[in-house]
Amino acid sequence: MIKPRTPPGVMELLPHDQIAFQRLLDTIRRNFERFGFLPVETPVMELSEVLLTKSGGETERQVYFVQSTGALNKTEGGSGEGMPELALRFDLTVPLARYVAEHEHELAFPFRRYQMQRVYRGERAQRGRFREFYQCDIDVIGKDALSIRFDAELPAVIHAVFSELNIGAFTIQLNNRKLMRGFFEALGIADGEQQALVLREVDKLDKRGEGHVRDTLVDEFGLADDVVARILEFVKVRSTSHADAIAKLDALGGGSEVLREGVQELREVLELVHALGVPESAYALNFSIARGLDYYTGTVYETTLNDYPQIGSICSGGRYENLASHYTKSKLPGVGISIGLTRLFWQLREAGLLDTAQSTVQVLVTQMDAAHLPHCLAVASELRHGGFNTEVVMEPSKLGKQFKYADRAGIRFVVVLGEDEIAKDTVTVKDLRREDQFEVARSELSKTLRVELAQAQALPQG
Amino acid sequence: MIKPRTPPGVMELLPHDQIAFQRLLDTIRRNFERFGFLPVETPVMELSEVLLTKSGGETERQVYFVQSTGALNKTEGGSGEGMPELALRFDLTVPLARYVAEHEHELAFPFRRYQMQRVYRGERAQRGRFREFYQCDIDVIGKDALSIRFDAELPAVIHAVFSELNIGAFTIQLNNRKLMRGFFEALGIADGEQQALVLREVDKLDKRGEGHVRDTLVDEFGLADDVVARILEFVKVRSTSHADAIAKLDALGGGSEVLREGVQELREVLELVHALGVPESAYALNFSIARGLDYYTGTVYETTLNDYPQIGSICSGGRYENLASHYTKSKLPGVGISIGLTRLFWQLREAGLLDTAQSTVQVLVTQMDAAHLPHCLAVASELRHGGFNTEVVMEPSKLGKQFKYADRAGIRFVVVLGEDEIAKDTVTVKDLRREDQFEVARSELSKTLRVELAQAQALPQG
């Protein structure tokens, strides 16, 4: 007998949690499609040499390699050397780069794609970290060039997704790498590497306190007191409204060309985000947002839940110069965002922000007498044709037990078909949510339930 | 520069094909849920010792093993011995067994689950065979026992799925292993192994012809002429209607207990399939259907497209005695079916049975002048709130080019916003499918498009 268990570091859900998870996936996908993004799926396995174009990074150390039994035997025999031929994707960006480069001449540019699949990282197992997790990504890829205007669409998508997910107020925080670069260069910190180190230090403001960060920047980085003061002032900039954001950009003044370019880009993005109907309360400037410094080159985004800042960014991304330089000479600039859904689900569940009580099953047709089963099945069939997810009790048991089952399973409507109902061609419906009960002609059943559902949706939530 | 390419044996789709594939997945899922099945997803990686409970089989030779960089280095250093710790699932049945055994005390039985995920087999690469492919499975698992009635639900699910997929007429073929066993035992072929060999031979009827099969059964299997004649007559049995199916079962007469049990089960299944509203034309007895002889013990199913018999079974399954004997002492009988969707998609596309022309994007909002962009974005925002998947042209270009793009992309509605329209607060809509054009008040846009779509759906297809 072998103990049934999953490997460490994966998240496997019981059906009710899986339903809640699927609801998140569906909502995200619906909104990605609403904004005109097209679906792409890539194989979980890529050729190692294609996947691992740079070597030695943190990511590469976490890669899972794949070998068929045949390949494995060869390796054990000593004839196989070096890296296995196949590896599991560790993100959706490298597969996107490979996909776009491979299918470049079959795609229409700007190419708008979404991809929602699992990725794999051999991280150290710990609470809330996963070795297998869903990423939900959208990217717009241009050929040669891509207008800054596309950078404005992504906050609108983020807003649509998280509004509908209904997990509380959130803020989409925007910044621009050019603006940051211009600011730092003006302070004499021209080296990208050093900017990165300074920003990493500044990132510890919340944890270590301003005094500690200030001392480090002066003592270890050798920055002048007034430079450090200006940095700390800069990274604390947050806007409180659309007008305030524009005013804060204007306040940065002229400066270098790269600074002016960053300001101009951010201004255009903000104006178009506004035009797209994203409410002012949902977005803000945040000059401390940097993201991956070696990758993003313009707009950067992070999104946080206002009441759960400790969760960190729930959706991040930005603008990059060139997607696929390892695979093609074509210049493919892009802008994208990513939601790490497995971790987000885990965090939302921990915070009690998920409804995991409702089943996908909407109606249970009970069975009072085995002889009635054909009748029960016919009624179930009508309900299914009417669009209702319907389960039939197939094995006879006490009616009370059947009700208890529906209640525990989160099934809202229970249909009872006794001798009486069958004779009159009616059904009795018990609504477990509203705790009432009614009898209705069998031919009116689906219509009546649709009305009940519509009423429930029209009622205020909570 | 590295050549961007996928490993051999995987199916990667361009967006339009991916949309068609996603439509299949959605339709299958919707129907699985319609019948009250609950979603389950399991990790792609299982512990090797959990996944590979039997050894030496064909399946095991095709397993992909997974190793993190760390584990790989250990192996190369010589300290690692034997099988890697992790492996990719090769079907959804073993993970289901592990899942049910692991979560036995948290699940309600009969447990009705669906699972639609990719599985991995290191098969020899050849046209139409895949190393990574989707399986879409449903199973009902009982604790200790599971009524035969559940076997009747699955044909109803199959019927709902393939009717909605709209890929032509199909027949769900039913048989019962007990009935077969009884028949063979009566002929003196009592050994299960030998029954299997005979059936495998009989399976070659279409390819090799009756004469060849008859000779083999007489010469190589040493069966008497009259026994062979009865076998060949038996396996040719097909019913032509519900009444005919019942009559053909009755015609089998008394026979042994196991034969009578098989007949009784099949009769009950047929009666309930009928009660579930599955049309008679969609199901039939087929006494040649056997499936995996070491696994299935009662009802067995295969489904074929009437006009494309060469595609083979598009959905198969059956009843099994005990799901998870390797993991638990509990007896868990079940019944299930599986659709191998990647191969099916490939076959349907080859046969020209798939519509891959329609985009998920329903509306393209064009841009005539860069100054109009905020207006275009606002209209797009209204369309999205109205439930339409909408793309906006973000980079100005000639209007003709924008129309051509919509046409090629399979986007049905194109919205034009010129000076005129903006002044009057109207929009001009061009319907590329119906090839007409109309002007409508901006406030009426979503409502009007909804009506257009509803009309299109009400029209006969083709």
C-alpha cells in the first residue's frame, strides 16, 4: 500500500476551493478577452537550449528538467552528458518570446495575447511559496515599434479584472523607468547598476525605517546628505487624484531629455487611463515602483489591495524594449502584466476574502421512490436544457439526508417530486438560500428558477 | 541566436486555432458542469512512487521524469540512485485514484468529478500522435458500492457534449463486460486472457476481413468452426433502435448468471439513457466493444462519428471495480469516460469540421484621427461594459487598412467614429458578416449590437 500524497510545494484543492479558483480564472479570462486579447497556450516543456538562453541566473538554478525513461537510461549508461533536452517553463515570458519569434510571419502586429497556464520553479518549499503555480499574463507586442498608448490599456484591464473579482479596493500604481533614470542621473548616479542598488536599499524603507536607510545611503554608498534627502523625498511621491498626478509630474520641471521623455510618457498614459473610464481612486503615481531593472525600460505597474498592503503587489508588469532578441533579429518591443494566481488565491483565502461556499451545481433533483427515477431524470433533463447545472440523486435514501447533502454541497435549489407532484405534473422547489419553498408547474420550472436567480442578482450583496 | 522551436510531439496553435480549441474546452466543461460534476485539478508532477504503482508496463516506459537542477547535480555526482523523485502524469485516472484516496474523508460520495488537463507520454513521435495532450474526464466514484444507474448518466453527458460541439452525427456504442464474459464462458473460453486474445483478433475484422480472422481463430486458437461462427455472429450485433436493443438483449436468453447480470445491467442502463432524453439514433448496442480488458468490469462505452468512422472512438470509458486499491483499503468502484481532446481537435481540423474563422474579439473601434482617441476609448469602454469583447485601434493608420485587419482577424463589427459621428454623438457600425452598415446613437450601441447578435443566432446555420 502506497501513501497517497502530492509532492511538496504544490497547491491541490478540494472541489469547493477549486470552484472558487475556477471562478477567478474565468473572471480574469473574460476580462482579458473583453479587451481584445487573444488566447495562446504553449507546451509545458520547452527545449532546454531554447528555454535557458542566459545561464547562471537564479531562475536557471530553479529549473525542472524533464527526461523520458529512455533518455534517463541513456544518461545512466554514461553516454548522456550535460543538460537534459527538455525543461519545464518557469514563466510565460520566455515561451511568449519563443512563440512570437517562431510564428512571427503568421501573427498580426501589434500582437495582443493572453496566456493563463501553470509554470514551474524548484524553489525552496515554504508556506505560501509554490513550485507549481498559475500565471495569468497579457502582453502587447509591436513589430519595430509600439505606441506608448498601449501602456494605458493595461491599467484599464487590471481595473476591470479586480473590480469584478470583488476582493476590495485596490490601487494601480504607476511609474516610469525613464523618469527614474533621469532623476538619478541628475543627482550624479548615472550607473544603472548603482541606481538598482540604491533602489533596493530604498525598498527597505518600510521595514528598516528612514533613519537606517538614510545612514546606509550616506555611509555605504557615499552619497551626499542632500542627495539622499532628495532621493527619499522622490520615492515618497504618491498622487491622490488624477489632477494631482499630472501636477506632480509637472512639478518635476524640465530636467534631462530622458526625464522629460519619462514625464511625457507617464502623462500620456495617465490621460488615456482616465479616458478609458478608470476611476481616479483606482490609480496613482508611485515613484518608488521600479520592478525588474534589467528588463523594464518605460512604464511600470504594481497593484496593491488598499486594506491588505502586506499581500504586496497582486498584478505587476511594464514596458520592455525587446522581447525576443535571443531568437530573432526583429525588434519586438512590448508591454505586459502578470497575475500570479496560485499565490494570490492562497493569500485571498488566508485573508478570508473568497467565497468558497457555492457549488457549480445549482439544482438537486431528489428521489423519493426508486420507481420515480425515470420521471426525475426527465425533469433533470429539462432543467439542463434550461441551462441549469443539475444533479440527480441516483441512489434512493431518506429525503432528509438528500436535503442535508444539498445544503452541505452548497446547492441552492432542491426539487422534490412526490406522488402528488407527479400526478399534478408539478414540482416542489425548496430554495435553501432564501429558505422558502414553492410549487410550480413542471413546464414552468426553468423559467421560474431563472426569475429567482435574476432577483437574487438584483439584490444588494452581503 | 537560438532557433525558436517547440519540442517534437507537442501541438502548439496559432491564436485562431487556439480560439477554436478553447471553444471545445468550454463546451465540454459547460456540459460536464450541467450534469453536476465538480472540477478537480491535480499537479502535473506526482511523486514517482505514487504514480508508478505497477512496473514494467507500456505506460511506465513512456513516463517523463522530472528533476530540479539540484537533484540533477546530485545524480551526476553519483550519490543519486534509481528513479527520480518526480514524474509527469500520463493520464488523469491515476491522479484521480491518488486524489480520492488522499482526500477520502473530505469528499462526499458518490463523488462526481471532472478534470480537464494535459497529460504526458514519451511516445514515438509521429503524425497525429502527441506527447503532451489534453484529456477531459468525468468519473463517478462510489464508496463500497455504486449503483448501475450512474452508468446511464454518462451517455447523456456524451450526447450533450457532442451535440453542442456540432461536429456531425455520432453514435454512443454500449456493451457490458459481464455479458461478454458470460457469452465466452458458455463457449468454453473461460480464461480472461484467452478472451482478450480472441477479442483482439476479432478487432481486426475490418482490416483483415472475415476469412482471415476466421482462419486465425480456428488454426491458431484451436477453436471449433461452430464456436468461431457464433463469435463472429455475436460481435457483429448492433441495435438499430431502442426497442431493437432491448429485443437483442432478450434474444440472448438465459445463460449463465454472469451473462444474465450483464444483460440486466445493460437493459437498465438503456432504459435510463432513454429516460434521460437521449434520442434513440444516438446510442446503440455494439457487442464488439471491449476496451481495456484488465480494467473495465461492466458497462463499456465508445463513441464514433457516423460519417468519419476512420477517426475511431472520440470518447470512451466504462465501469471499473475498484479505483484506488494501491492507495487505500476502501473499495471505490467507479464509472467514467475520457475525451482525448488534443488528438480529437487535430482530427477534426484535418477533416475540416472546425470553424477557426471567428475571433473572440467582437468589435473593432477604428481611429480616424489621433485627436479622437480619448473618444474612441470611451466608446470602447461602453462596449466592454455592455459585454462586448472590443479592441481599439491604438496607432493611427488608413481606415481601409483597419477594415482589412478586422476582416482578416475575424472580427465581426467595425465601429467608425468620424468628425460627423462625434458631433452628432452617434457611431457608424459596419457588420462584416452581414455586409451591411448602419448609424446608431452612441447610447444605443450595445443594445443594438445585442439585437444583431441575437438575430444572427436565431437564423439557421450555414
